[in-house]
Amino acid sequence: MKKIKVKCWVEDEGEKFYGPGPNELLKRIQEEGSLSRAATKMGMSYKKAWELVQRLNQHAEEPLVILKKGGQHGGGAEVTPQGFEIMREFENLQRKIDEVVDQQTDLIKVLK
């Protein structure tokens, strides 16, 4: 069955800043409380996940993730209120886009 797909992301001065990948990483950090475990669940290296979090935090007005260094009780990662707000708004936008795309049946009819 044919289906129209649209990818959405936010750019900052021409550089991809936020999209499905970063959104998934924030969700996994929220679930796991750990950047390392979040990266593992996504099949991503810790280094790549760490760099992504650094880039997100640099481009946002406020940090989206707070990383806590390891120690006797281990480290951790926490999504900030700003991070939660961005996740919520991105997912709302994605739902709206999906609704609009699902209504566009004329192209699919022509392609059959």
C-alpha cells in the first residue's frame, strides 16, 4: 500500500537542530535516566549521543538535558522542563503533519 511520508525537523542557521532522532533520544533519556542506556536502546554510540546532547543544549535557549557525572552512585541524565516542552510541541506538530498528509489521498489515487 502506498503512503505519503513527510520528515520534519527544525534548523538553526541552516543546520539541523531538532527532529525525529533527537526527539527519540530525549524520550529514551526520560525513560532510562541515563544517556548511556538511552544510546544503547537506540543502537547509537555513547559518543554520538553525548555530542547530540551537547549540540541540542548549545542551540537551545535553555539546556534540554542535564548530564550528571558518574561517581560512587553513578551518573545520570535528566530531561529539563524546556526539553519536555520541545518534545511535546514537536510531537504535536508531527501529529498535525500526519493528519494533513493522511487527508491527501488524490496523489495516491493517481499513483495506483
